[in-house]
Amino acid sequence: MKTTANALVLAAAAATFVAGAIMRPAEVAAQADKNIAGNIELVPHLAVYDLKLVRTRGSRSLEAVRGRILYDFSGSSCEGYALQFRQVSELDSGEGKSALSDLRTTTWEDGAAKNFRFNSENLLNQKAMDTVDGTAARQPSAVAVSLKKPQSKNFDIVAGAVFPTEHMRRIIAAARAGQTVLEFPVYDGSETGEKLYNTLTIIGRPIQPDEKKAQDAAAGQAALATMLRWPVTISYFDKNDKKTHKSGEETPVYAIAFEIYENGISRALLLDYTDFVIAGELTALEVKSAKPCP
């Protein structure tokens, strides 16, 4: 059981942390500058998720996973959206060995989804493993990425790539429109800053405010009391890795399931890293006041 390798996979995936029309990459490229999710306003909030192991698969096994995610989201569509994210996870192999992963990420994305800044540091057993610092800017024919760390580098990715906050806004817009499937590439600056993921998002039927009432920190929140939410599963595929199942289907690197409210707050996390699955319970939630746009 390669506990260290699993810890690195967990940290890398955490950085990206959410029947109908299928939106293909070409369509996204054509509509990118129109900002089709521009009418979706995300609420500033501070959320804490407690992590625990749900199950393991295959020959590799984990005895336990303990950890916490701190998700501090602020801003608005006019001033841009900022995120301070931290995930600390301890993976116990049950063989007297454990690994402590500590991922710290800050990002900023403008409301028009044209500019993205990202900075992250990944510690493993209190030793720095990866540091990434860079920017991405949407151009007419491509998205231009400029890295300062881990090394200075400039390159382009496809024009249809979306940034993380815009990804969530598009999911909510699609859910409101009754779409159940979305498909497009996502760039989040994770790992070495050179990774581009193809994503497949499945949106379930809407959950009414009086249906399946939340029993976690979302319960009793006035801001959520009358809001719809949707179950969502996002599968992430390495754009340059064509691993497949025996059935011939492409294998995702990891998948994230959650319930998302219309204002962007998420609950009932489920993080599937192929070898193991982790649940994230929303244990604390502070909904903040948004600064009105001029």
C-alpha cells in the first residue's frame, strides 16, 4: 500500500475542488466570451468539511483517513471571486505507517471568467513537495498561461477551457435550465500548473427545499431555507492520459460528488480517488454578506 503516493493524489485532486443538452468543448469556445453563466451570483461563505474514509477498492487498502477542508470563498461577479482553500488529511495504512498531506491554495478569478490567478503549496509530512504560482488569461484563440513556479514557463491551452469558479457557475446555470450533462475542459492550476482536465458533469433532479432536509451545518441556515439544490457528480480525466477500462471506456483520474445550492454552497461531499473514497461532512457554515455591485 503506497500511502505516500495516495496522499499526493489526494492533495492534487483537492486543489480543484463541483437527459439534456451536452455542451461540447467547441461550443464552450464559441460562447466563452459571452459568459453564459453571468447571471449566476455565488454567495461569499466559509465552510468546513470533516473528512473520513468511506471505502477502499482493489489490492491497496487504507485503515483510515482523517482530515478537514477549510473553504473560504469571497467576492462577487463585479469584483471577482477569491478562494482560500486548505485541506489537511492523514492517511493511515494500518501497517504502522501514515502520511500527512497539507494543501494550501489561494485563487482569484474575475467575474467575466477571463483572468485567473493561482498559488498553491503542497506539504507531505511537513515537507514541501510542490509549489505553484501563476496566472491564466483568456485570449481570442487560446488561454495563455504564465507560470512563475515551479519554474518560469509560458504556454497556451485550448480556448474552450474554463476556470474553477466559472465551472461551478455553468453547472448551476445548466441545472436551472434542466440540463443534466455538461462536458468541457477545466484548468485550475493544480499539480505543476500544466495539467488540463476534461470533465464530465452529471446533474441529478432538483431537490426541493422541503425534501431530504439537511442534517448537517446547512440545516437552519436562512440563506438556504428556500433554495433548490442538485446532486452533481464531476469526473475528471487527464487530457493527455488515455487509460481505459477493459470495457474500452476512459478511466477518470478522480471524481467528486456533492449537492450544490443555487448560490454555490455545497454539502454532502464524496471524493472518489479510484483506490479509495472519502466523505466530507459539512460541519460548519458561515454565510457572509455580499458587497453589492455598483
